Amino acid sequence: MRTLIQIILAWCLMVPALAGQFEDDMRDNLAATQLGDYATSIRLMLPYAEQGNPAAQFNIGLRYYGGEGVAKDYLIAADWFKKAADQGDGMAQYNLAGMYFIGQGVSRNHTIAAEWFGKAADNGVIRAQFSLGAMYANGDGMAQDYVKAYRLLHMVAYGDYKHEGQQRGTAKEYLEYIKSQMTPTQLQTVK
């Protein structure tokens, strides 16, 4: 019994150190990426990705998607994005959705793309909210729904986001188009 308690106490003391190491490696990864040293980025992140860390999995996915430090491989990128997306990483969900939308590394499937854009939008990814709104407006991968499109694009156009200026302007333009296509009843629903 005493040995078990010692093991548990040792583990409790070790966990914060491991978390601190990951944070240090993430900072080093960012610095390496900014310098274009993608081999170092992969060396730092791959062990964490293989252990199931979604931030590291997303990072490895980016390297394969862009061919940074490795040969460009959309299939492998999609696999890493999927692993991170399944754990709720919003940007991985967004990237995976985009790959399904255009058929990169996966079969082109707008229905699956819409599902992943929806998950990313629920995680607050503004670009996903925009993309999903556009899909609803066009009936792309789902039934056309101007009310859902309007609500999503309105969040992008008028939400409290700091760094999405271009998307905000495009969303406002898209909203005008959608309003011109909506019935009076639909317009009343969104007010």
C-alpha cells in the first residue's frame, strides 16, 4: 500500500513538469516555424502527436499539408487533422472540412465538409462559421437554408472578433445578397 501511495505522489509531482515541457517545446516549435526550420518543428511535435496531443497532431498535419520539412502529403495531413479534430481541435476541424470540401487527401464530400465546418463553427472558428454560412446559402452539401446562412454570416459580420477584417467585409456583402433572396417570413425570423 505504501508503495502505491509513493507511486501516486511521484506521478502527481511529475505531471506539472511534463506539462511545462510541452509548453517549452511548443514555444520552441513556434520559434522554429517562424525561422522556417520545419525539421525541428517536426522533431519537437511528433512525439506529442503520437501520444495523442491534439495541438501537436494539428501541427504535424500542417507540416504535411504544406510540405514543410516533409514531402507534401494530403492523405497524411488529413489523417493528423482527423486525429486532432476528433479531440475537438477547432482549427483541425476547419482544415479537415476544407480538405473534404475540395477533395484533398480525402474523397470530395460536401456533406462531411459541412459536418466538420459545423463542429469548427461551434468551437468558435470564424472562418468555419463563414464557410458553413456560405454552404447553407448555396445548398452545398445540405438543403439550402437562407435563415441558417444569415445567422452564421451575421455572427461573422457583426460579431466581436478582432482579427477577421476581410472575412467580416465579405460576410456583410454576402448578407446583402442573402437578404435579397429571402422571403418576408424568413426575414422576420432572423430579426
